[in-house]
Amino acid sequence: MTNNLSSRIDTPTNISLSAVISDSLEYKTVSVFLVLLVCGVGIVGNIMVVLVVFTTRHMRTPTNCYLVSLAFADLTVLVAAGLPNVSDSLTGTWIYGHAGCLGITYLQYLGINVSSCSITAFTVERYIAICHPIKAQTVCTVSRAKRIITGVWIFTCVYCMLWFFLVDIQVGPDGHVQCGYKVKRDLYLPIYLIDFTIFYVIPLLLAIVLYALIARVLYLSPLPPHPDATTLRRSCRDSSEAGRTGRQGRPKTAASSRKQVTKMLAVVVIIFALLWMPYRTLVLINSFVSTPYLDAWFLLFCRTCIYANSAINPVIYNAMSQKFRSAFRGLYSCQRLEGHQRTPSSLLSGVGTIRDPRPVQQQDSGPDEADSRATLETCTDLRRHNESKHQQTAAVNGITAEEGPAGRGQDSDLSSETGDKLQTEDTN
């Protein structure tokens, strides 16, 4: 163990380069159990996130595109960093050879850096969507999100190629093979500090500033105590579409929907900062001290926090998003939600199904079922009131009983067109 440490006295710890592997049965049992449990839950959860967004039309929003990118990055971390750690714990040596050392190190840093960039991307997207709603109509689109994600992956793939020149197989005096650094501290330390700054410090500082601006708009801006005619008409339209699609519906106001989505994404950022802090702090300290701190149990704790960060995001989506919760439930029961979306409804429309004119990417998470029913009842009462008022006007103007239904049909069409315009103006 002493010789193994001395061969790595110059290097900070790395999540896949197990600097210290304890030979105790207790350590191996705990390590394998924790890593398999966290990685198993994370792999299943992130695969479900990808599937529900790819197979469910109304889930294809700009924000969810970034969450899919984050899910792929988390899968890369769990597979490339988590699973090799299991073999390290069981065998105490590196079994994947020179090519495995290069490839696994490259993939793990690729996943780590892409996850950080994806978090930054959806933070900026939320800021534009909420603080600059007019600009968001052309900026916050699915096509633009796909182009940004493609650029992030290309940039990160090129950047992470540096690790091909920094690591190599090392054989200790005791015959144990490890995947470690082949260069001195003076060469890899600047790269570590740049990596730490670009992919941890800057994203967190940017997230703090942007979410503070978002909170000022969502929570400090005055809101009308009662919905006006435009808001009520929009709520009626949303409830009508919710009934036709078989979904749970949308919040009473756009503000409540934006708050729900923003809270969920803010929690993802906070969890990212907290779970990555032990490892980042350890690497930063070990980069400057003469003798790095390489306690096996503490390293296990740091690695488990990293794997937990990649595994917990689907749990957050399920707990805080009604849309993701219903989508996960539908995927679990092997039913396509798109089949439910085609279910017709005649609660509000008697002239056929009306297609939702809003861009799919601008729909947010749905509300509780009680709120949807309450809004639906309000809309029904408003429709009946309008029809009664129209009948009274028709009687005064001398319209015959045969002409009345036609007039009501025209009025319904006009109301539908007005609702379409209002929905098109809704930027979120």
C-alpha cells in the first residue's frame, strides 16, 4: 500500500483512477453494494427520461431537450466511472488494459463536462423564457436547443481529448496494475484548474445570478389578484385542450407553471453543487499539498456522491413535475401517452376537435386535477352565459329560431379564433 501511494504522490485523486483500494472485506462489500445500487437506479431512471421525451410528443420542449442531454451525460458517467469502480473494488487491480484506461478516462470526463454544460444551457433557457418572453418566441425553440446541444457535445468531445495524453497504465512494485497519470504535476495541474473553473465554478456562479433574476420576476413582480377576461379565456382554452388530449391539464396561470419548472431545475443545480463539492474540494486540495489525502473510505464517499448526482435527477423530475410523473407512469404500464392524447372530448367544443396551435416546446408542466376541474367548470359556466346572452340579443333583433344556431356557430368560431391568437401569444 505504501509503494502504491508513493507511485501516485504527485497526482490528485480521480473518480475512475482508484488511488487507494482497500483489501478489507468490509470495504469491498460496502463499495460494491453502494455503487451497484446507485448506478443501477441511475441507469434505469435516465433511460426512462430519454424514452418518455422521445416517445411522447408533448414532452418535446426546449427544456426537456437539455434534460435529455443531461440524462445521456449522466449515463456516460455511471457506465464509464461507476461500473469500472466495481471491478477495481473486487479485484484490486485494473483489468481493462491500456485502451480501456484511455477510453474510460475520456468518457467519464466527457460525461462530467457535458452534464455541467447541459445544466448551464437549461439555466440560460429558463432565464430567457421568463425574463425575456418576447425574445423567447424565437430563441427558446426545440430546433435551436438541438443545435446548442450538438455544439456542446462537439466542443466537449474535442476538449476532453487532452486526457488521452495524460493517463497511462502503471504497474506497481507489488504487481498491481493501475490506470494513472504519466506526466508530472506541472503539466496536468493547469488542466485540472481550468477544468475546475470552466465546468464547476463558472456554471454555479452563472446559475446563482440567473436564478436570482428569475426569482425577482416570478416572486417579486406584482400579479393581478383576479384573472381578467383574457386570462380566463386562456384558461378555458387550456382546459378544453387538456380534456381532448387526456392529460392532466395546465396551471391556472402561466406564472404558476413557470414557477414549477424553475423550482425543479433550481433543485437540480443545487444538488449538482452539493454532491460535486466533496470531490472537487479534494482534488483542489490534493493539487497543492505535497502528500495528497487518499483515504479509501473518503474516496468511496466522494465517488458515491458523484454517482448519486447522476442518478438522482430522474427522481427529482418524478417528484416535482406532473408531466414527468404521468409520463413515467405511462411508460411503466407500457402504454403510449400519445394514444391518450388522441382521445376526443366534447366537454367544451360541439363543432369537432380543435388542434392546439401553440408550439409544442412552449408547454410547461400540468397542474393538479382539482385545479383542472375547477377551471373547466368556470369555462362551462362562461360558455352558457355567452349563449344565453346571444339568444337574448337574437330575440331582440328578430332573428328566427332557424337562424339562431347558425349565429351561435359563427360566434363559437370567432371565439375559437380569438382563443387561437391568445394561445399563440403565450410564450410559455
